[in-house]
Amino acid sequence: MSTDEFVKVGTTDEIPPGRLKLADVHGTRVAVANVGGSFYAFSDECTHDGGPLSDGDLEGEVVTCPWHFSRFNVRTGEIVESPAEEVVDTYETKVEGDAVYVGPARGAGPHPPVA
């Protein structure tokens, strides 16, 4: 994976702990979450009905869709609470200095934090 695949989506100051930010990564809407100083990126589209997850509430590692309240783990993409029946894609992240970058999709599953 080359550095060219990563897109700068903001700075650590622009995405404070407990907050979400919407980013465009190669034409795809991606939500970026800061969970206690670790950054996670995942599809902004809820798999239940397409709600914008970046407009949802972030509690720890869990984001709640503002439309029908499906809940997903932002680190793994896994469903925490229905009505969603499919996981959301997650993306590689990295931090260089104070810049936050999002890279290629990596699918759902356990992923280490990036701080």
C-alpha cells in the first residue's frame, strides 16, 4: 500500500476525542472518528437505510445512526444493535504529525487503533 492511496482528511485538532467528521476519500463518503485519541474510519452510509453515520452519536467505539438507530463498532464495522443486518466497511488510517489520513478499505473485523 503506497502513501498515494491515503487522503488527508483533517488534523487531530479538527477531530477532537468523541467527535466524528465526514470526509471524501477518492469519491467515497467516509466517517472519521476520534475515540480517546485513536482514529478510525468507516463508511458513512448506514447499511440499514443509508443514513449518514457522520451525523450520528459517538459513544466510545460505537456510532448510532441518526435515522433508525442502528449501532456499529467504529473500529470493526460490526453491528452492535439492529435494525441493520450488514456490517459497514472500515478503512485504513494513519496519523503523521497532526495530520489524519484515510486509506484503502479493509473490510470489517478487528483492527488495532491508530493514534
